[in-house]
Amino acid sequence: MTTPPDSATAPAPAPPAAAARTGRARPWLVPVLAAVLTVLLGAAGLGTSGRLANGGYTASGTESDRADALLAERFGTGRTDLTLLVRADDGDVDDDAAAAQGLALAQRLARSPGVTRVRAYWTGDTGRNPVLRSADGSAALVTADLAGADRDAARTAARLVPRFTGRHGVLRVSATGPAWVSVEAGRAGERDLVRAELVAAPLTLLVLVVALRSLVAALVPLVIGAVAVVGTFALLRLLTFFMPVSVFAVNLTSALGFGLAVDYGLFLVTRYREELRAGLPVDAAVRRTARIAGRTVAVSAGAVGLSMSALLVLPLPFLRSMACAGTGVAVFAAVTATVLVPPVLVLLGTRVDRWDPLAVLRPSRAPRPDSPAWRAVARAVTARPLWYGTGCAALLLVLAAPFGHVRFGLPDERILPAQAESYRTSQDVRENFAVRTERNLTVVLPAADPVRDRAALQAYERAVTDLPGVARTSRLPGTRGAALVVTGPDARPQSAASRALLRRLRALPGPGGGQLVTGRAAVLADTCAAVRARLPLVVAVAGVALWGVLFLLTGSVLLPVKALGIGALSLGASFGAMVFIFQDGHLRGVLGQFAVTGMLDMTMPLLMSAIAVGLAVDYEIFLLSRVKEHYVRTRDNRASVVEGVARTGRLVSTSALAVAVVTGALATSGVTVLKLLGTGLATAVLVDAVLVRGVLVPAYLALLGRVNWWAPGPLRRVHGRVVRRLGLDEGHSAGLR
């Protein structure tokens, strides 16, 4: 299998001359320095998981965010960080012994460092609070607000929960709440990371051995991945000093790092072996591989980085931390591949083909540089491009159809495995307590005076009570401003009924000059609105950047537009699979049991789009490079498409399979967020490699013919100047072998 030539590789800086000379003169020096640096980075990255936090799924600066800030400042309320479920052995929390021990438990919790406020059934200012008592009287709640941001609250919860749960006299205590969910999610993510790597590493190695016919060659991509992941862990630790970083960034880093390493390692090793088979000596083969394949690796990493960095535009801390993690691992993988691999290849020399453990199972003939199977597919597709292209597009639209009824929501404790304490305790609270905080909306009236505006507040409360969908209202005590808790319909926050009530509350004028509404439904609506407002900018940033990369690669105006459009169609198919599986609850027996909430975490399609588009551009570069090389030489469009698919089909499908194994290993996670991300990415890369690169793109290229390569005169001249300045003009004027 050959790789794209210099002629059609997108421009990127060649490796520094000094580094190249060092690699040839003392090839052992770079691997030794890399090993030392990796150890140092590994030491720097120790303890990263302890500095990570869950959360960051909601937008800041919104109406609900301002309302939450006022509630915390003026009323001492807000989001409860920690909830303790207290059960009495004799089934009565009003029993003297249970009440005394429950009150003592709440008082000890209130005195603990990091706790700012505690509310308990037995400590109400006007007597026992019936809202915090279960319907049958056997259990009660103790809630706590914790100091600091999500990460600080999680640390406090990790310290307190072991002390306050379990048996306490006649009481049995369990915990839930966002802070404890964060702790359990982080621990589950760490366990899942180890399990995923134990699953993915041997399977990936097997795929590479099958593709490269050498254990030595197959180990090169794994080395790239290990160095890239270790370096990114150190980067994540550094980032925690400046911004909140998600606990799941570690899992993303591991999966994406090894996925990109497979991509880049396959590309470099395949090119190097091609040069050796062409008769070049080792040093010349390494130089040519570093110059040609190294540029494409750099451009590919740039495409992944640009795609991921577009997420920085969105006002969600979770996505911003994931963007930094993804961009960082792409850079580390590219630097490792272009700096470390050439001297390693010099050291290996012709031994790169050694140790094929599957040699006895293979035919004795030498491997072909192309794929007969993919050549046959390409010939069939280009013979009837309209039929195949239309059929493939229709299939992708059918696969995308479930996304038409998507319902977005915010993650909660149900992302955890069912056996997690947070999950079980929360479900117990949902089933046995009248309080359903997800149904509540809180109206904050910051300018209203409880004494001066008493009559107006009473009239406003009556007007709110009369609104359709309002079950009951209650006023929060306070001397600065006023706040009204509104219990809405017994429906999910993302339901039409909840959204309708939110609109009515925000449209109803409040006394004192305005109101702010918060609550789970309000936070969800505000976050969706904030994302929608920024989404055009995200699409523009990613689209223009990727269009520019592909334009410099091809010199065509239409091919980059085609790539982006077909990429969107391909993503739609994987989005449909996500809705079908995780929102609608299908295939739970295959993927393992997970909570079906009837909604899809709104951050997942955005994150998956950024990663999948970056990987798809890799495959687009591989295919279009080879197609353009042949077209420059022959001016035969159909033959060029067939040749491009035949030459890159095996490389792309092997890379996609390995990436699917690495990312799909996340599907073994018990955390639904990781399971969803792994399943979606594995689906996306396989659909892209098989249906899109194998059928849809060849059909499109065959249909448009010479129009594929059209560009207006001014852009052609700009393209020519850039290509010449970057030293790629030789390849664009004549095809290489």
C-alpha cells in the first residue's frame, strides 16, 4: 500500500534541518531524549485526576445563571452540592432516637470544613420541614452547599461522604448530589480507562499486525500513542491551574491519542516501506518519508486541532476543556510522529519488516501496493455513479432519520452505572419524596421590597398560581429582593409543558422592575439558546479553516465544499445511531445496561462532530492526494478515481478499523457519557471509511469529472504562489511515480 505523494500533500513545514541531521548522524539520541522527556512528562502528569472536575455542561452569563448567583447571595440557596438520604432502622425518622441522631449528624456536617450551609428535616426554622421527609416517614434528607467551584466541592465531598455515610446508630446514610456524582464519575472513568486500554491495546496491535505484516512495524504507532497520551496528561494538569478540566478529558485523550497515533504511524511506516521496496537505501527512504509523509501528518494534526479548537467558541466549560485536550493530543501525536519516528526507522532499517506472527496464515506471494477488492468497488461505482451515489446518500439519510426526534437534555447522576451510590440514592429520593427539584422553577425579583411591595408581590404570586401548568408556589424568606419557587407539571425539564411554563413565567411582568427565572428547565433552555447563538460561528470557523486546508491540498474550490457537505451527511448517520441507541433505548443488551432518560446530552453531538470531522479530513487527504496525483499525470478523471480508491482503500479501512477499536473501547464504560462518545465515534469512522470514502466520494468525483478541479483564476494564482513558496510546486506540475 502506498501513501499520498508530495505532489498532493497539503502544505506544512518540513521537519527542522537540525533535527533531521541529528536523526541521521546519531539516530539513537532522539529516542533516548524522547524516553527521558516522556518520563518527566509522566511525572508531571501524576495526580492529574485529582485536579479534574465534573460539570461545566451549562452556559455562563445567562438569565438562569444570574438568577442562581442572586439566590446564593441573597437567600443562601442555590444548587445543592451534596444530599444525604437518612433511613431509620425502625422505619420512623420522627422517633426520638432517630431524630436526635439525625440532628447531631446534620450539626456535625454543618461544622465540617468546606460546608457553607446545611438543611435537614429536623433543623427547620419553623419546625420540621415535611418536604424533606419521605411519604412513609421512614427516611429524611440532609442537604449541604459546599464552598468553591465544582472541583473544590468534589474534593470536599470525597472527604466528607465516607465519614457521614454508612451506619450511624439507628440510622443508615447514603449520599448523592452533583459533588458526589463528580467523585464517582471520576473514579469510574479511571477504572474504565484501564479496562478500555486492556481491551483496545491487544486488538489494535492485532489489526496493525494484520495490516503491516510485521510486529516491529505495528509497535511504531503504539509508541507514538503512548508518548502523545503521556504528554497530554501533563498538559491537562497544567490547564487545571487556569480553567476547569472535565474528568472525562483523560478518557478522550487516551482514545483520541491512540487513534491519531494509528493514523500517523500507518502513514509513516507504509510510506517508508514503499520507499524501501522502490530501491532507496535506508537513509534516503527515511528522508523522503519525513519530507513527504511528515508534511501530511502535520497538516492532518492541524485539521484535527482546528476542528477541535472551534469548540472554544462555545460558552460551555466542558467542551472547552475537551477542545484543549483534543488539540493538545493532536499536537503531541504529530510532533512525536514527525520527530521520533524517522530516527527510529533509521535504527530499524530493513528490520521494520521482521516478525510476522501471522506469516503461516498468509499466502506466500508478496503484498500488492493496491487493493484488488477496493479497485473492483471503485470500478463499479464510477461506472454508475448516479445510482451508487444516490443510493448511498439515501442510506445515510435513513440512518440519520432518528435524529429528527432528538430531545436534548443535561447530564445528571444517571450517567453513572446503576450500582453507583449516587444513582441508587437519587432514584430512592425520586420515588419516595414529594420534592421533585427538577420540576421547580424559581423566579427571582431582585428589585422588589418584601415590605414596601407586599401587595404587589401577593398579586404577582396569585397571577403565577393561575398560570396553566403551575401546581403550587412558595415564597423564599429574605430581606433583599423576593423569590418565588414555582412547582411545574410532573414532566421532564425538556418537555413541551416545562418549556411552555418557562415562557409564561418570563413573559409575566414582575413587581419592582423585572424578574429572573432559573431552575433545571430554565438552565437547559438558556444553555440551548447560548449554543444556538454561537453555533453559526463554530461552523464558520471550522468550515473556513478546513476548506482552506483542502483547497491548498487540491487547488479546487468545489472539492472542499463537497468534503464538508458529505461530512455533515456522514455525521448525521452517526447522530441517528446515538438517538436510536441512547435516547430511545435500543441495543442495551449489546452495549451493556445504561439508564434511558429519553434525552441526549446536548454536548455529545458537538464534541463528536469536532473529533469525527478531524479524522474524516485525514481520510479525505489520503484519497484526494492519490486521485490528484494520477489526474495530474493522466488527465483521466475516472481512472484517477479508481486508482485513488485502490491505492488508499486498504490504508483508510485499516486505519478506521483501528480507530474504531480504540474509540469503541469506550463503549465498555459504565459511564453513559463515555459509552455514548465511544459508540458514536466508532460508528462515525466506520461509516466514513466504508460508505463515504468507498462509495459516495468516488461517485461524486466521477459525476463531476473535470469540474472537480475547477477554481477561478485569482484563486488559482493564489494557490500557485502558496504552493511554490512552500516548495511543493514540483509535485503539482508533474506526477510522481
